[in-house]
Amino acid sequence: MFAITMITEWKYLCERFNNNNKPEFSDQEAITIYLYAMHLEHRLKVKHIHKFASEYLRDWFPKLPS
């Protein structure tokens, strides 16, 4: 819920700087994985967070980019 509230408020302050304004993998999903991996799994590097998500959270996030 916190991630959704945060994204909802930030969408007016931030701009997506690419031509993909309708990504399959949402910003909310990315922030949820980031917060979960950092807080509960103590993974601090993006590479480690992505590896963890790819190995263990793929069922929950099937459109996780490779």
C-alpha cells in the first residue's frame, strides 16, 4: 500500500524519460520488489535484488524484465 501511495504522489513530480509510457512491468511492482528485497532480505545492490526477484518472485511478477 505504501508503494502505491508513493507512486501515486510522485507521478506528478516525476517524468518517465523514455518512449515506453505503458510498460508491462509497472513502477509499483519495481518499488515493491525493491522495498521487500532491501528490508526483509537485506539485499542492497540492484544486481542482487534482481537476481533474488528473478529466482524467487517470478511467480508473483511474471513480467519481470530479464
